[in-house]
Amino acid sequence: MHVLLYGGQVVSWKNERREELLFVTKKALWKPSKAVRGGIPIYFPQFANFGPLERHGFARNRLWSLDPSPSPLSPANNQSTVDLILRCTEDDLKAWPHRFELRLRISLSAGKLTLIPRVRNTDNKAFSFTFALRNYFSVSDISLICSEVRIEGLETLDYFDNLMQRQRYTEQADAITFDGEVVPSSQIDRVYLSTPTKIAIIDHEKKRTFVLRKEGMGDSAVWNPWDKKAKALPDMGDEDFKIMLCVDSAAIETPVTLKPLEEWKGRQELSAVSSSYCSGQLDPRKVLHGFS
């Protein structure tokens, strides 16, 4: 695991075979004031342009610190843990006039990566915010006609389509799939609402299933820029869209409101399960409902 103090961002997570599980573009801008595209950036206090601040807020563009006095959380065995903290600066207060502390505990154990964000209101007045952990998963080529990458757990749910002026729709498919023949040159940018606590990203080609478990973050964003958008992004390679897929844990539709001294806590646990689902040996619905 590799974690940057800049942005408080996980940029590498590998399995026991030393295979990278997170995507980071080779064109990432590793310099101050620019977010690193990939890994798990933190969107706070605003998701996307759902408000007046810079896109996705400022937490991903700030230098965090090691937390010298992390609050006690439930003990865990056989975990490597780092605690980070971001406190507001005078520049932040000019853009967003609310004093806060944003803490992040990152824990690594066998096959699992857990992130626990906490926001504390240190001001004398209430404030509201939106939040997301954007997970850039490394996947096999989703642009192929026979692409075997799919997202299970979001079927029948309502979502905002950011490509359609945030119009609200209901997911009709049994799973979110990607097929270069059916949806050529088609990007996805959606916020699914009131999502379950478990979501599976199934990659038949790599015989791998990511299981995302979350608490305190009721929504999930799904994003892939596809070819035209990727070419327009200066910090993304033209072909990068083929091997990445973002599925986020988020609190977007209903902003979190904190009174003075109140604290919000979320939790996300990622696990990578080696599977032979392509030969029918793993039922993703069992993964989702905890039966395997």
C-alpha cells in the first residue's frame, strides 16, 4: 500500500500476488495544486459541481498530516494502520467559511483495504457537506466487444445522470455492463441513490471480484470517461479509460449536516476475491449477500 500525504490519498494497493488493484494514470500530475488521477481520492466538502466550490472540493488538493492523537476506534488484529488529519486553513475559510477537522484512518489487512473518514465540526455554527471516496479500480479492457466487466448491486435503483443535466432515471438492467459494440464511445457518469451496503465489481477476464462494503455513505457514483472525454483530459492517457472503472462510496443526494462539535463517520471496506465466476463457480449475488 502506498499513501500520499498530499490529498490523503491511497495510490497503490496490491494483492498477495503483487498485482496492482488500483488504477493510476501514467500521466498523473504529481505536483501541488493538482489532484492525482487514480487511486482513492477524497472528495470533500463538495462532490463534483454540486455546489459553488471547485470541482470535487479541496481536500484532494491539500497537504494532510499524520494525526498525532487519533481518536480510539475499534481495535483490529493483524492490520497495518495509518491515521491522517486535514484541518482547515485560512485559504480554505475564504472559499468555504466553516472550521472543521477531517480525519482518515487507512487500514490494510490480508485481502482488505479499509478507509474510515470522519468529519468534525469545530466551528460555532452548523454546516453541510457532500463527500465521496472515489475508487479507481484496475480492470480488464472494458472497451472490447466481449467485455466481461460488470457491476452488481445497483439494479432497479434510481440514479442521477450527470450527462443528462442530472435527470433522474431508474436502472433497468440486471447489472451495469460495458460492451464496445453495444455502447461505442459511451461514457458513464451517474450517481446511484440509496445504494446497498455491498456492491460487487466482477471482472471475468482477470477472474477477480472487488467487493465494496460501506457504511454512512448512502449513494454510489459510477464513472468512466470513455474515449472522447479521456482524450480531453490533460492528465489521462488516451487509452486509459479501457482499464479503469470508478465506483464510489458517497453521501451526495442528502448532504451531511453537523452542528457545532458534532462528528460524522463513514466506513468503506474493499476486498479483492479471486474467482472463477466466468466458469460459473462464483455467484456474484452470493458475494453481495454474504453467502460466499
